[in-house]
Amino acid sequence: METQFFYNCTLPYFGPLCQYKFDEHEPYYTSLNEIIHDSYLFTYQSDTFTCYIHLQCNRGLVPIYLDWTEICNGEFDCVNGEQDEEHCWQLEINECQANEYRCQNGQCIPEDFFRDDIYTPDCFDISDENFQQNSTYKYCTAAEPTFGCEDVACVIPNIINPLRSLTSSCLVRRYDFIKEQILIKPNSTSEFCWSLFKCFIDVSTIIENEECYELLRQNCNQTFYVPTESSLSGGLYFTYVTEKMSYLSLNPASPIYFYTHCDGHWNCLSGFDEIDCNPTSLLNCSSKHHRCVSAETNRLTCLPLDKAGDGNIDYIGATDEPSLCQFREDLSRWGRFYCEGYFETRCIPITALCNNFNNCLSNDDERFCEKNNLTTFTSICETPYASIRSNAEKFICEYPYQTERWPIVHFSLGEIGSSSEPILHIDDKTVTQHSLNTRRYEQLCHRGLHVRLWLDKKKNLTTIICLCPPSFYGDLCQYQNQRVSLTIQFRSLSDVWRTPFAVVISLIDDSYDRTIHSVEQLMYLPIRDCQRKFNVYLLYSTRPKNQSKNYSIHIDFYEKISLAYRGSFLLSIPFQFLPINRLAVHLNITSDRDIADSCSKHQCVHGQCIKYMNVPMRMTFCRCHQGWSGRSCTIPHHCTCSSNSLCTGVLANNRSICVCRIGHFGPRCLLMNPVCQLNGNATCKNGGQCIPQQEYVHSNKKYTCICRNGFTGERCENHDVKITISFHKDIKLPLTMLVHFIQVKKSAAHERATTFKTIPPDQDSVTLYWSHPFHIVFIELFNKNYYLAVIQRLYKRSLFINKRIDSKYRCKHISELFNETMVKLHLVRRIKYYHLPCQQKLSVNLSCFYDDVHLCLCENDGHQRSANCFKFEHDMKLDCLGQSSCENGGRCFQDSPNCAQTSTSPKALKFVIEELNSS
């Protein structure tokens, strides 16, 4: 190979020829990453908007292009048809697997991704994270263009923006612009009346809102429509008439009453037509009473009919005067709650109730709340918390829906569909907000970065160009890109824990050429990345994408050190009519005993037929030899990878895909990373192996040490805890034993990890090493034959423990401590006597005991010995990520559910247990 040159640029210059320069450069910057990071610390305030141009859409009077979030948002945004909602029914009928969480928009994600990262939702409608959209607005106004900001849609109404039907973009300024356009004053309406109308619907602050309606009613007697031409929600107009509603004087004999009785709307001023409509009501009241929440007791009470609708607010939220918030109810399906002194309007959404924040100056929105374990961003009225509401909370949360006029129902068989409430998970992470500053330069490139390109340094000729993130393109990054946003988390067993993998992720189509449109490479090291979620963008090679083709994601695994091929996965891309396809998946890396299965189904001319490892019926593909591509490996191409790398294919632009060995990087693997050679063998101590950090990942850690057994620490500088267990000669020993480690946590449940150890036939002692924190160790000989081995209140690293086990350390079953009558008692009645065995003179040497649910320690609390119990699952049934090698009923253990560092034939599982306060 000829001598290759590359340029070592000095900041702020960068690029293959150092031809790019950041004008916004400070002398204290030490890396390109710092410059990019700081560039996004300023508020995004461009004068124009980005747009999605691959769907023709007539917005009517609104001079703005379609945003990608407005496709399949439940609103008809195009007035010339239904193109933006054409195929969206497929999302509505989509069903998820039992181990998946179904987003509100129909997308499926792994259930353990629910409520796991507030800043990077896996559902693009944000429904998997407990994150108020107003926080999304604030956070993303000054943040890098990541998944959490560019690949989410704000489609759920909230307190900050009740009129979300205008747009589902998370950009507040887009909403404001559309609002301004549709609220252009009709020619026939006076400026005074128009100002009052805007004030009344909260789009102007020229006058206090509580005065707007009365002034509007008294001074403006004409009817007008907004906008003058339909451009909102497929034909929706706002209409002002002189009287909002004429209440009818109805009686049960009236034919109108027959159709309006129990329709959820007060057609009578007193709400007489809504009496006795709920046979399973939370409170039984007489036929002449409504149900309300008392302002004195904060509990449900009965309201006499003559006090309903009389103009006086008698109960919390003005549920006895629904007309006060009824106009705003017509604009928002999320309901309204009336409170005195609210800083902008008297009516607030139910999603602002019981969130530990006073939205009403009178505290009406918090005074009736009994659940105080929610964060400031969480309301008890949100769907996940329905099961824990008090009666008063249930009434208030559900009541606003009843004041809204529903479409006429001609015939019904009740609810013919079914829905399940999402898993309750309360995340109390706080929202970190940047200090919002306007960028110091003109924002030419929207969410991209503007840089200076040197055309001719001698003549000092330069121009400004835009570098766009994957989510945008165009000379000003003004167009929204079609793309696949993939979030992937790998899981592996302990036998590959110390093996670094090269992961090649390709976006392919189903053509004969099997074109690879884009590719991303990751380095996955289980010991370092076991709980990490990788976020990857995959782009199409053409704009727009070819709708006649079917696209999928192909993933190859290679061992990074030897470049040995380990297998491939195939991910289908659902809902390909969407501009952005958001995928979130788990992938299990198989044991080192498993290799990719070959097949003979395909005729692979210059390649090998391989079975995918994750597809039902083991779908196959042709893995081509170097220099060949295509569905049957019949298309030749010239590989440009270095000689010590692996050429795995070719992109649509004819660039080779190269997989580099450890220590090499670059698109052709021609560059070397010397970080592991800088200090000789001293980088990692005690024989640890140095693995460089992936070059394209910004991290303060430049390398990772893979430690030998018996050592731990960032540089393998610490010895694992060494535990030597010897047994009294009277204890009968099996050939194997289980060792249970219990870690005590101050503000969380105990954690359990279990490992497996073989006992040599001619020995009465075993030695094991443990690298995780622990406080208690139990030995299990045979089935449920427990011995207490170690108690340490303070975990000490690199400790050497020698313990001799005799009969006094055996944990007895409660049947050995209590009579049969006591043992048969219900646990709730029996457990209060668990202190007695620890205090009896005959049990002075009792260390521990157990029942079917607990393990209990006998501890001295300063005055006497007492039982300290915690839940312990005696019969764990595990499958080690579906890769258990145990046969004939053997159990599989691993020391962590997703990050197994140690395992043998049975493998150990980290299991979260609950602490039980004995009494």
C-alpha cells in the first residue's frame, strides 16, 4: 500500500484537510466535542422553521410546511385530503407481545424500557416516560439534537399548551406561529371585540381573563368565525355567538330528555338530567342530589339539587357550576378544573391536579389530594395512577370528562374494546435545565452547526456552510430527514463477559442488490456496556425513500480481537409509511459455545448461507465473501479496507465497510490508537487487558481494563474478596452448593445474587472470589438447607474471609421452632411471634431461620435478641436469557438479570428483594 498522509489539525480547525473552522472558538477549548457541546447551550431561536417536504400537504391559510410530527397525530393537518393520516389505522390496531409496553400511539418497546430514561423516550410520543411536555420544550430549546429532542412528538395536551391540536411539534414557536395565522381578525369584527375574544381564549394578556367573558357578552353581539377559512383539524372553526348555551327546562316526560338523559352533559341548569346516572357511584346520594367534594372536609359529599347551577361555587373545582369552565372544555378533551386566583385563567387541566405544586392560589388543586408520593411533574389524574386514587381524587379526575358534550350515540353494546393500564412506575428524577442564552451568532443552520470553509487560504477566500445532524438535511439544514432511529440494548451471559464485540448495523432493502443504504458500527464490551442503551441513526441513500421497497435492519457480530464471525440478527421495520421509524429492542448475545448456524436453502454463489439468530423459523441470508455483495453474492466490488481488517460489504455509494481490530480505527482501519501502549503494560495492573474506548464516542475514559479472575477496579488494582469456607466433619456435603450474597441498601430494597460452587469429593473446604458489594452470605447445601456464613455491616473491598461452618450456623425451618398450630397460622398472624425463637434460652445459639417466604437473622438490638427478616425466594425459576444449558430440571443462575459477570452450569441471578420490618 502506498504511503498515506493525514492531517493533524489544530483547534479550531478540523476536517480531512483541516479546511473547516469554528468561528465561535474560545482559547480554553481542548477538543472538538467541547466546541460542539457549547454551541448548543444557547437558545434555539431561528426565524424560520424546518419542514418535512416528502408529503404534499395544503395547510390552507397557514403558510407553513408540514412537520414530521404532524403525520399520524390524530389530526387532519392537510385540507386537501387525509394524506397525513392515511395509513395510521395500522398503529391503532397494532398489538404488542406480553413482554412489551404499548405506547399510546401503538408503538411497542421492551417493558423494562418503560420509565427508564426521562431524557430519551423510547416511544416517540413520550408516553413511556413521566415527562411533562413543557419540560421537553424547555430542555430541548438549548440541547444537542439527540433522540430525546429530535425524535419525539408532543401530541398529548398539557397544562402549558391546552390547544395542542394546532401542531404536535415540540417547538413552542411553531405552535405560536400557527396560532397567530389562524387568529387573523375577520374584517367584520371590531378591534375591541377581537381583543376580548383572544383574551377569553387565552391568546392575549391585554386584560385580566376573568373580565373578558363579561365584557365580550355585554359589548359584542355579532357572531364571527375563526379562522375565516378552515385550516385546522380537518375543518374545525372557533365560533363566537352572543350566548354560549341556552339551558333547557326539561322534565322526564319530555322527548328531548329521553335523548339527553345521562349523556354526560348538564342540559338542565341544575343538572337534573344527570341525576342517578352511575349505579356504581363512589357515594350513594338521594335522587335530588349531585356528588361533589366538600371544601371543608375534602371528601365526597351530596349536593342538594337546588344549589347546583345557581351561580355560587359551593364545592372544590366548581363541579356544581360546570358552565364556568364549559367553553374551555369544548377546546380540550382533557378536562378543566376551576380555581380562584390562577395566574392566567380560572380553569386548569386535570393533569395539573395533585402534583405537589399549587396552581391555584387558594390551593384548591392540592387540598383534596391524599397521595403525596408523586413528584412535582406527576398528577394523580394521569392514567397510570388510576388504581391508587382516593374516592375524592377519582371523582375529580373523572368528573371533567362528563361536562364535555360527546357525539350522539345511536346504538351501543357497551365497551367492545379492551385496554390495560400501563405499569405503575414513579420516577422522581429531577429535570436539569440549562441556562438558556440566545446564540451569539445568527442561526443560519437551524439545528445544525455553521462552520467556515476555507476555499483558498492564500487568497483568504472563505464561505459559511452548514453541518447537519442526521435528522436534517439541506444547505441550511432546513429539511427533516426520513430515517430510522434505533435504540438497542445488548444482553449477554458471563462466558462472553470479557469479550469485546464489533457490531455492524446496516439498513438494507429487499432488492436483488440487497443495497446497504447506511451503516453504523459499535464496539460492545459486556463488562463495560451491559446496561447501556445505544442510540443509532440509519439514513436512506435516496430522498425520498423508495416506497415500493421493504426495508429492514441487518446486524452482524464479530469478536473484536480475532474478527471471528459470531452471528447475525434481523430487525423488521414496522409502519414504513411513517417519516421516522422509531425502534427500541433487546438483543441477546449467545454463549461462546454457540456459533452461527449454516444452511443450504440459499444458492450463495460467492458466500455462505446463514440462519438469523433471532427470527422465527430461522430465516436465512447469504453472507458474502470479501469482494462480493448482493442477495446471492453475485455482484463484485473492490474492497479498500486495510490488510489486517475485515471487509464485510459495500454501501450504496460504493464505499467499503471495514471492521477494524482492537487498536485500529478509521473508515479503512488505517489509523492506530496508541492509548494502551503509552505506558507499556502498566495501563492495566495484575495482568488486565487494555481495551481502547471507541474512537467516535466522547468519554473521559480513554480505555477499559478487562481484569483477570480475582481482580477488580478501573485498572484491576483491587483484589476480589476471597472467601474460604470450611465445614465441620459432621456436616454432610453434596457435590455442589449455592452461595447467596445479600447486599443491604439504605434507601432501596435488598439485592440478592447467587452463584454456584463445586465441592471436591475429598475436601471439606471451598474458596470463592466475589467482586460485588455484599453484607450477608448464606450457603445452601442440598435443597433449602441453609447456613449463615458471613455478616458484615460495612462492606470492605479486597477482604480475605475464612469461615468454619458448624451446626450452630444452620438456619432452621419454623416447623422446628413452633408447634403445628402456630405454623399453620396465616403469615400476618404468625410473623409477630418470630422474635420468640431468638429470645428463648434453648435457642441461644440460633443464628437464623426461615419460612416459605423469608430468611430471618437473630440479631442483638442492644437490649435483647430479635428477628430481622427479609423476603427470599427459595425456588427461583430462571432461564438465563433463554440460553440455559441446564437439563433434567436443573436451575439456571446468573448474578445479574442483564449483566452476568459470573456463572457456571447453574447461573446466578440478581433478584431484588423487599425488606420486612418485623413486629
